Amino acid sequence: MQNNRLAMHFFSANSPMPRYFFHIKRGRMTTLDHEGVELADIAAAAKEAARLGREIAAREVSQGIAHTDGVIVVANQHWSPKFEVPIECDEAQG
């Protein structure tokens, strides 16, 4: 049993966290995220995408830019799209 715990600790300590990319898509234009962020799992990536979408929308509102529909496309380390999150915030929906 002790060997299993040591093996699991060694494996998890040496396994890098997955990298997620957050591409911004507006209409036919997509801005690619070439850096990405290492996050614990896909749930953390969903939270980060929602936060990023709110941040983008709030910045546009504060700069007087008209809000346009868009999404954050979340992709894994292989650049395979996993899901999309809308770019929105309370101030932008009015």
C-alpha cells in the first residue's frame, strides 16, 4: 500500500498540468491564444474562460466600445476545441 502511495505521489508531482488555450472568436474572425495557461482540469478552464469573457466585455464597456457577440473557444494542449463560453457581462447586456 505504501508503494502505491509513493508511486502516485511521484507520478502526480512529475506530471505537468494540462495547458488550455483561450481563442477569442467574433463572427468570422478568431484571435488565437498562442501561450495558453496551465490549469488543474477542464472545470478550472471553464472558470477561466468565463472570467476572461467578463473581463473582455467589461473592458469594452468601460472604453465605450459597442458590445458585439463573441465566444471564448477553449482548446486543450493539442489545440483541439473542447467548448465555448460567451463573452458577456452584466454591464454589456443592456
